[in-house]
Amino acid sequence: MGSSKAAANEQQGEQSAGGRSRGKGAGLSRRDFVGAATAAAAFTIVPRHVLGGQGNTAPSEKLNIAGIGIGGRGAGDLHKLGSENVVALCDVDERYAAGAFKKYPKAAKYTDFRRMLDKEDKNIDAVMVATPDHTHAVISLRAIKMGKHVYCEKPLAHSIYEVRKVTEAAREAKVATQLGNQAQATEAPRLVAEFIRDGAIGPVREVHSWCNRYISPRGITRPSDKPPVPETLNWDLWLGPAKWRPYHPWYLPFTWRGWWDFGTGVLGDIGCHQFAPIYRALKPGYPTTVEACSSGVNDETAPLASIVRYEFPAREGLPPLRLTWYDGGLMPERPAELKEGLRFGGSDDNLYVGDKGKMLGHRLLPESRNQEYGKPRRVLPRSPGHHKEWIAACKGGEPAGSNFEVSGPMAEVVLLGNIAVRMGQQLYEKGLKLHYDGPNMRITNVPEANKYIRDEYRDGWAL
């Protein structure tokens, strides 16, 4: 949609007091978990003045939510947020977003998120961001600085630097946040953590994680032909801060994930799902080294297949941890404890290797051990649902389970793996790993790799 056509469609939404409250959640020790679960069960709705006055939204009120990037995953997120008011919508592709525009006819409609946030500031409490990866940061950061609560799809941003800046801004603004890795709210990651903390497989020293889903075309080069831009698409806004290139249907609406300028490959797309239970159970923090090997990677697109290996130091009484990622059909060795004839892996899963046994997903191996052990002691609070967590946090409740304070550092580690992939051949030839200083976002032994820490924006765009 061109800018003139977009302006004709923009409507003023209804004004509503905005919710702004949310504190940083403190970590819980093992013995605190039962108490925390009990306290959560006692939660009651309280009046607005108890939560801090006009700047906060009481749990009994509905949020006014704006959706940005509503044609694909964003439409699903809006559906899950259906208990609240959808007051404004924004998308650069009128055709792709047509279904969402039709579903919420009373919502103000925009093409440019900047114009929407400026015009609808007083009407919006919270923002849902489901655009391509390369625009996550510029949108989320602008909303956060305006005091809006933010739900953003994974991997939170396109670069490590962007993730750090968004995480820091959310902390400073004290807004409620949630990353779009929905599985973190399910039963499975809680069982993983409870099995491990119960000592079911002993200290965990290795985790193997993989995804064999088809995400998007990869291992290809940039197209040379230049078809016309569809009338319903604002190509300049779709590119956002990315370097200019001519429009081509190879890039959208979904295939952007495989292109380095826009997406983050299979690891960036699925890693924040797969690593969430690992981070909940083992709290690995930042790795000290990372290395990778891959097939089909080039300067334009992510690899056809890759293996990425992270080494984490000992922490909080836990031993050093090696985490290995696989994609494109590559897999770890089949565990001997898995009964012959049983399927190994599926499209994605995690294998935990401890001193006293192994666990595939949240099932102990072998199956006889799983049946004998039963369920671990239940100590972690359960979730009402991924999107409901965020809604409750926006209204003054507990921080959501994948708030940026938790998911931001994890997303940084996911994106660090892509740097190893992009540097992989050079490192392999020299027999090197990347040595990483996480707090300072710096690769210490291969200076040229640091160019991937932060994206270079084109003129007119900045964080």
C-alpha cells in the first residue's frame, strides 16, 4: 500500500488509560518454588489505586493493544490476545494483512508503525510485534520508550546488539514484556526442570538440540531479475533499516527467514523455542566459546544444514555444559538407551545427558526407567497460557515467563551461534573457536567476527 493510500485508511481509535506497570522478577531458590506456587494461587484482582495510580491498568480492565505485522504469525498472536481490545493495526502489505484488517473492523489501520504509535499514543497500552526479524528492534524499542508493554516474536531482534538494547530499555521503562516462544508456557519445560532438579539424571554436562523443519529456502544467491512491486506492498517500509535492494517475491511473505539481511535462519527461528527449557533448567548464561560447521551457507542466506557447539562454564554449583545444535537433517548419535524401533527425534527435540542417565524431551531413558521413576516432585508454578502470562503482567501481575530479562540473554546466545556459522569455514581452516565475552558483547580472539554483533542500518533508520 502506498503512503497516500495508507493515510486515507488511518482512523483515530478510542482513547483509553494506558497500563505501564511491571517490576523485574527475582530468581527463586529451590526451596522457594513451592511457596511461590502457593502465592500465585492466592492472586486476587485489586483496584487501580493499589497498583500505583493512573499509570497502571488494573487486572479487571481490558488492555488496548496495537498489532504490528499482522498477516502471518501476528494474526495468530492477536487471536490469542482476544480477551483484550485490539484498537490499532499496522502492516506494510495490505493484501497479506487483509484477513486481520477484516477481523477487527473498528481498529485504526496504518501502514507505517511510527505514524501509528505517534497518533495512537494515548489509545494504546501494549504492542504486539510480529514483523520480520530485521524490524523487531526498531519497532519494539520505539514502543518501549513510549511506555508501552511489548510482546515480540522470536528471536527478539536481528542482532546481539539490538537484543541487548531492547532488553535494557524494557528494564529501564519497567514495562511488561514477552518473547513469542509459546512452548515455554507448557508443561514440558517445567517437567524437564523438575526432573533435573530432582536429580533424576544427575548433573547435566551435555545437551543436544535440533530442528529438522523446513523453514525457508537457503543456500541460494540473490535473484537478478527485478519484478514490479505489488501495489498493495510498501517495499521501502518492508525493508526498514535493512540495506536497500530491489523487491523480489523470493523474500516474502515468509521466505525472508532464510536471508541474512532479514532473518536468522533455522537457529534464529527455532532456537528460542528449543533453548527455553534448557535455560529454565540449567541457567547456562553466556558461553565462553562457540564453533560451527555448516553446508550451503553464503553471504546472502543461512545454511542448508549446520552444527553449532557452545561451551558454558560451571555456575551456581552446576558443572560445565556443552550445548550442541543441529539443523537441516543433522542429528546427534541415537542414544543406546532408546528401544530399537522407536522413532528418534522427530522434527525437533532436546536430549539431556547427565552423569546418571539421559532424558529425551521430558521422558527418562530407557522407558523402563521413566515408568519406574514416574513424575518428579512438582515445585514450579504452572502457566495459565503464554499470552495470558503477558496480559496478566501488563495488568500488574508477575513478570511473564519469557519476559525480556529472561529471554533476551538467551536470544543473544542463539544469535551468537549464527556468527559462528557465518565465520565457520574461516575458523575451521584455522582450527579456531570463537571466544566470547558475553557481558561486553565482544568476540575476543577473532576481531573480524565482531562485525556481526551489530547491524549496519541504512540512512534514515536508527535505534
